[in-house]
Amino acid sequence: MKKILFAASECVPFIKTGGLADVCGALPKEFDKNEWDVRVVIPNYECIPEKYRKEFKYVTHFFTSQGSVNSNVHVGIMEYELDGIKYYFIDNLMYFGGATPYTSDMKWDIEKFCFFSKAVLSILPIIDFKPDVIHCHDWQAGLIPVYLNNEFQANPFYHGIKTIMTIHNLRFQGIYDVPTMKAITGLGDDMFTSDKLEFYNNGNMLKGGLVYADLITTVSDTYAEEIKTFEYGEGLQGILNARAHELSGIVNGIDYDSYNPMTDEAIFNPFNADNFRKEMFKNKLELQKELGLPEDKSKFMIGLVSRLTDQKGLDLIEEVMDGIVDENTQFVIVGTGSEQYEAMFLHYQKMYPERVSANILYSDKLARKLYAAADAFLMPSRFEPCGLTQLISFRYGTAPIVRKTGGLADTIIPYGPENKKGDGFSFTNYDANEMLEAVNSAKDLFYRYKKGWNELVERGMNKDFSWNASKVRYEELYNELIAKEAARLAELGIGVEEAVEEVAEETVEAAVEE
């Protein structure tokens, strides 16, 4: 049995702030349980819903050091099984209490995720699980490969464990000044050099993961190329180019059981690729009624479900909003973020109350209603590592209108009047007028050639962005690392089982002493 451990800061259904949680919740369930033992470890946040927390099983607890800031830190282990996947939760109320998983205090968040990275490794002998590969997600798990290849190498239990570092969004890296990072991590001066964790005179958790992980992935092929450039590399293009042979892009998937317009209880009226022509518009009428918009199925409804940040290209929308929301168009927004953009959309709602509905909140239920009701979804992102919104849009018969970047470029075939084979609309340059042209092209097809529009929608609904294809590529990477370790042991004349048994008796005691 091949053993994989996912380590991340969030995971559906326990805690979610973004697409990372969807990935860590859906992907582990896709592997054949006869071949793969895939488990997940996340923090035991106090804000995880009580319906789950009350079912967590206490395993044990012990104490460890947290650099020079705390020499006696509680590490609790909770366990829970759901849909055949075993989940572990690192318990520490000081670090993981509160109403949200992240705070506005970057120093505090760095400290708690340094603790998390070290705790993940510390619990492995105690739970009797030695993974072949630890799959680390984003900067919050970035120190796992660092600790594994340094502090934890003194314990034979950890020998042979491989790591993969997945970048979900390179903009977020876990950066703080070196003295603080040294105090929090317990790592020495030799680790804060330009070829390791040092980053423009600061310490960088994600960079550490990129340096020490055996393989690096990101969430689309195009983004894997983009992040090697100055424009998209966020200062890390050097290490990413140096490790180009260990870097690959794998497009995310979505959970097709959860996102299914035939069974989704959140939407008003079920439909599928066979009957959407007769059934889908009923969702639009019901959502219009709920939001207080004019009830008219002929209106072209554009949806936007997003964090309201600069990354998402909202300044382009602001520049041409008056052109987007003509008398035949309704624009529905669901999301929270920058006060600037929240105020912007509320302003346009006040200006165009029959055309704009600004819902400044996070609501999965409302988002699903919008996916099922809208005609098109707008994603004019400045950059987009993968994007899940366009994948969900396809599933719900909604045409994506996107900027051609990152995963948006990899997942959408632009519609062209000459070939009539596309499944969405795209524009290339970060330009408001180009975006407006793409929006108008979608409207033109919708109103002037309904048969062509329906064929475009049907093509999108028949695309497969479930995790099945991406899972195979992850299996290839896992198998590559497992085979390399087996070859290394074979050269030493040691079998894998023999190597494991050799250290089994001493592992628990050694880990507790850590």
C-alpha cells in the first residue's frame, strides 16, 4: 500500500476560504483505496463547525519546542474519518482558536504555521503512519520539507520520506524579518542564506519549501510557465527556473458529485446537458425574484463569484461598467474583499438597481444559485493560477468570459464565429476595452444566434473537469518518488519493509523527545 499525506491549512468540508480547501477535500477521495492510503492533516481550528468537531476522536498529546519563543508547546492529535479518508487535526487552542483560520497579524500567522509544519512531522511516529510522500500545500506547509531535511533527519524514522510542494497562489509566501523567523522556527543562521530561506533580507517559508521539496507542482500548465517569468514570479522566478525540471503544472478539478446541477439541493430547478434548454432558465427567474431584479428570462445575466481583490481584474470592470450593464443585461456579484471594490459594486447597484445586484458576502448556497442561473461568468483576472469558477461554470451551463492567463488559458477554448467550436470567450491583454469586446461577443451570440449559444453551452457542460484526469498525473509523480526511494534502498541492499522495521521500535519515543 502506497502512503500519501496531504498537509494543508484548510480542507473542505471542515474549513474553507478559497480553492485550496476544495482541492484538499476532493482530490484525496479520488485515489483507489486498494492501492493508495491517502490521509489529510490540517489544524484543529476552533471555527470548524461543531457538527464535525464533536465527532473528532482524541488520540494523544505531547509537548514540543517552538524555536526560542516557546520551549513547551502543546501538540494535540485529533482524528476523524469521512468518506473513507482519515483526517488528523493538530490541536493547539492558542494558535488555532478564534473565529477565522487566518488573522491580519502576519507575524502570528507565520508563527502558528511554523508550529503546524513541525507538528505534522512530529505526530507521524505516534499515529504509526510513515508516508511515502508528504504533499505540502502553499506557504502554510512550506517548512515541512525544510524541517524534514534538517532537524528531523536525526531520527531514522523520517529517512526516505519524500515531499511535493504545490503552489496554489505564488503571491502568498509567508515572509517576515530574519531575526523573527529564526526565533520562531528554531532554524540557525546557515538556513537563512540566499540559496535557502533568505529572500531580499527576509525569511520566506514558501521559498524554503521550494528549495527542499523533491518535486514542485502548481495548478495549471500555463501558470507553471508564467511563474518562471519576472512578471508573474513574485521574486521567486530564480529558484523556479533553477528547479524547472522538477516543476510541473496540473490543472485542478472539481468534485462532480458536489457540483452537479441535477442533484444540487441549493439550486431552484435541476437540469443537465440534455434538458438545459427547457429547464435552466427557471433558475434565472427564481434568482431574479429572490434578488429583487426584474423577472425576465431574456435578460443576459452575468455572474461574478470572487474574492474582491486587485488580482481579479475588478479595475477593468470599473473602467467599463456602464458599457457592461446595458438595458438588456443584469450583473450579479457574490463576494467580499477590498473595501474599495465592495463600495464600487454597491455604488453600481444603487445607480442601476434593476441591472446590478451586489451581494457583499460569502455564501456557497447563493453562489450555486448564481452558477445555475447566469448565462455567463466574468473572470478578467490579472493572473489566475488555475481558477475553479470557470470549471464550475461549465458544469452548470454558464459560459465563462475570461482573460487568457494561467488556468483560464488552459481550460477554455475561445469561441470564434469562423470555427464555432469554442466553449467560452476570452481576451488576451489586460485591457478594459478588450474585456468589453469579449462581453459583447458573448451577448451577440446569445441574442443573434441562440442555436449557436446553446451548442456552446452544451460543449461546456460535456467537458470533464472532474479530478479523474488530474489524479492520474499526481499518481505519476507519487510513483516517481516512491520508485526513486526504492532504487536508493536497493543500491544499499535494503528492502523497503526491512528499512521500516529497523526503526519501528524507537520511533514513538524519539518523536516525543523532539
